[in-house]
Amino acid sequence: MKLLLLTTFSISIFQSVSAQNSPSIKYFERTIEYDIKSESYMQGVPDNEIRERTGTVLKLSFKDGNYVREYIDEAGFTLRKYFYLKEKNQFYFYNSISSPDTLYFSDASEASDEGFKITTGPPATILNCLCTPYEIKENVNKQIITTTFYFCPTLPVDPGWYKAMYIWKDVIKLGKSLAIKFIEDFPLMMKETYTATKITWQSLPDDMFKIDPKLVLAKLPTQ
């Protein structure tokens, strides 16, 4: 899966966000910004260097099951983007530094590990939202990668959108919403914690999820 979500901020911000979530909106369609806290496990590589390479802010734009994950550094520069297009059931990966002319893609139904396990943790209140955490442990190249999602019920999504996506189809039918916080723990490398700080309450245009025709499409190499 490698789904590629801690600073504190005023609870009043999240309360105002929840108040704007109109009952007429059945499923979430907006942009969420997350602060990224990085912790390095690598000797000689400080936490700040990880943040410089992977970003300090994640911007998630979500609509009708499609999404774009944009990783941004402290200067506001987009380091990389990850897309998911529901109709094609494909992931797309763009790196503005290493491959500025290429958009890599992969089939979302393909297994990317040697097995996984999902466990449920005790309820926790994150940013004034009562969440049930779900922990996914994946066996990737003989290492266990752990991702923990804190799903927020006030940000609902349709689990049926992901019925063909490997791993996520099993996770989202439990969470049924977007995560207000998530943690990615890569052994021997780093841990990153993503915590929501802002939700932009504006409808998203469909062309936000269109592929740039100037980019060369290439199959993502397998490890």
C-alpha cells in the first residue's frame, strides 16, 4: 500500500470547521492541510533534514473518491504529488525534483507487500473529534511498516469508491471517513506524523484531478 497524515493548534479552528460541514453534503469534498512532524531513525540525519526532503505541509484535495496529495516545503514549493483517480483505479506519482517531466502510475489493485494486518485501538479524541484508530502493519521487503489512521466521522466518504483498491478497501470500510491525523512509521528510516490544521471549505473543480498532458506517462518500476 505505502499510502503514502505534531503540532497543536486552537480547538476553535476545528470547531468552526465542523460547524461549516453542511448536512446537505453527504460525503466530504474539500481540501485539508496537515502539518508534518518528522522523526529520523538514521544516524547522522537530523529531523530537519527529513522535513526538507519530504515536506512540512501535506495538502489533501478530495472529491468523489478522487484525491491529490501535495507535499510542500517551508518555502511553499511543491516537492511531489500523489494522485488517485477512482474511474481508472490508478495511482499517479509526480516528483518535481527527480522526475519533473514524468508522471508514474500504478494499478491500485496490485499487492505491494507480502501481507498485512489491521488492528483497532481504543477511541481517542483528536482535535475535538472522537476517532477510532486503525493500525495497519505491512510486511514490505522483510520489514514491518506501520501506519495508524485516526478517522474523523465528520469527514465521511463512501467505502464503495475503493472496493478495488488493495488494502485500503479493507481499511476504509472500517473508518468510513478521512483521517484527521495519521502516522507513518518506517523502521530504520523515519516516522512522520500528519495532523490536520486547516480545512478549506470551497468546492473543488473537476480539472484539479486531470492529468497534465505535457507529462510523459510511465509505469512505476517495481522493487
